[in-house]
Amino acid sequence: MLVALVLGALVLVEGLLLGLGLLVTRVLAHSWLHRDELDFERSVAAHRMGLWNQVTRYGTLLGATNSVIALTAAGCLVLAVRGHGPRLPTFLAVAVVGETILFVVASVLVHRLRPPIPHLDSAPPTSSFPSGHTAATVALWCGLALGLARTHPRHPLRVVSWALAVLVPAFVLWTRLYRGMHWPTDVAASVVFTVVWLLMLRAILLPPMFRTGCESAAVRRRELRR
């Protein structure tokens, strides 16, 4: 049952993502939005500096496939040691794997050229739409924060996890724009579809009663220590 629900959510989110892709590459391809995006990209290229050229390299590294895999494994380990069974690490792993599937399918079906400005990173063979780096970091860091929020809502670690969930994806998002690898609507669509995917997945794998069970288990452990 859970597998069917996850697959259903995957299909629905893929439909949303493809719809957004067709909107920006077909319906709005010659609109004011495209002209504004082009002006934005040219402005970014004109205001590049040596320092930020170096700093933003780390944003690309944070969103790269190898980094995301390693950090996802570490995040799953963190969730596993919380002591609430396999559902929390499974949630994070499925979140990142599902995001990857959604991204790959969309990049194959929605063909969009990258911005016509100098690229500071080597351009992968995938389409500019959506941004895989942005989507991966949102799935990883927001997924980790959502998982931790289902255990101890008032734990100090939750504040840190949400700070990282905002700051790291924002840094990667800006990096991909600064380095000329994506249009603004590419990264915006990545944030939208990944957040929708995470919320749907949380509703399926981490329903409210799961949090209640986690809190009850935590109370029992504290009582046993007394």
C-alpha cells in the first residue's frame, strides 16, 4: 500500500514538473518573462568577481551527485540513530532517490538550452530545466529537517537542521544562477516540485500518528532511565 502511494505521488509530482516545464519553454518562451530572465543572466555575467567565482565553486560541489550521495548516507545514519525504526532513514532515502527520478525524466522530456552567457562549470548533457543541483539539495536538507521534526519537535537539533535546510539550498541555488548554468525559472521550478514531493512523501511515510508514537517512545525511554 505504501509503495503504491509513493508511486502515485511520484507520478503526480512528475506531472506538475512537466507542466511547469512546458509552461516556461512553450507558453512563455517569447514573453516578458523570458526577456526578464535574459536581462538577469546578462547582468549576472557582467557583475562577476574573482572572489565569488571561487566561492560559488563550493555551491556546485555541495549539489554534485557524489556529495549528495555521501551526505544522504550520513543523514540516513543520523535519522537511524534517533532510534525510531527504519521509517525515518527510509523517508530521506526515498526523498532523494525520488527527486532524482523526477529530475531525470523532466530533463529528458523538457528540452531547454542553458543561458547564453559564459558557463563557469562544465555543462552536463541534461537539459537546463530543471536544476538538479538545486532539487537535490532541497530534497536532502529539507528532507533531513522534516525527518528530525517527526522525532523531537523541540530539540535544539531541529533549529540547526532547519537553518541548514534554508541556507544550503539557497547557496546552491544562487551558485547555479551565478555560474550561468540555469535560468531563474529552472531553479524556481526545482524548489517547487521538490517541496511538493517532500510534503506528499511525509504525509505518506511520516503521518502525524508516527510523530505521536515517536514522542511516546521517547517518554518511555526517559522513564526507564530514572
